[in-house]
Amino acid sequence: MQDDLKEILLSEEEIEQICKELGEQLTTDYDGKPLVCVGILKGSVMFMADLIKRINTHLSIDFMDVSSYHGGTESTGEVQILKDLGSSIENKDVLIIEDILETGTTLKSITELLQSRRVNSIEIVTLLDKPNRRKADIEAKYVGKKIPDEFVVGYGLDYKENYRNLPYIGTLKPEIYSK
């Protein structure tokens, strides 16, 4: 797998530090609030697990599974909800946890859907942000790292369901995904 990477963009240690810093900020911002952390499957699982361990306040977790890539390398803009939340989020503060914010079309759709459920607030935390790819008018309040427009894998991020298990994030060689 490592031979398919051009370079390591974020090491395990750098990811750990990002989770620590974001966790401290989220602890401060959500202390005493009815917080529900919503992970977006499958990519956010590793980030979410490491992040919530560092949020020192009461919280609950839930997951949504949505798809807009449909097996490709770019969002189609068509969002399908494959798994919705398992419990009510009414009168709760919702923190959407995402691995990467690119075009924003998926997160915009999710945010609008969840907002309609009479929540107190909705914010987004993302490990990675590619602002130059944005198509939808949406930003994350909490960002681990802004990255260049390269195809990244590892730490939950995939290409055709591979590479998610890498403990760091790397850029995939173009010849791998342009076959």
C-alpha cells in the first residue's frame, strides 16, 4: 500500500496533535451543552474515535451513511442517505464529524436535513479541508488542516474502499486512480 503513495501528508503524530487541540477547543465550546457527535460513515470513523476521546464533556454519538461519490474520485453532487440517525436530535447541539471537506455538496445537504429537525445548533469539525474545491456555500467551524488539491488516502479516507487502514494520511500517486 505504501508504494501507492507519493508522500505522507500527515503523520500519526500530527493527527494525534490535531485531535488533542480540537478536543480541547470542543470541550470548552460544548461544556454543559446537550452535544450529539454525528460521524459521517465510513471515512470519519478513525478521526471521530480519536477526537471524541479528547472531548471532556458529556456527549452522545450517532452516525449517518451518505454517498455522493458512487465509486469515483469526485463527488457527483447527488447525495443519497444510506443510513439516517438512530435517535432524535431535537433541542440538541449537533457536531458533524467529517474526514474531509471538499466540494461541500454532501455536507450542505446533511446540514440542511439536520437543521430541519429543530436542533439548537449545528457545527462541522473536519480533519482536512480543501477550500479551493468548494462548490457549496459551507465552511467548517473547526478544521484540523487545510490541504492542497491532491487525492489523499489513509486514516479512514479511501480509494475504492482501500487504504482506510493506514494510520497516517498520504497523497495517492495519480497513476493509481487514473487507471
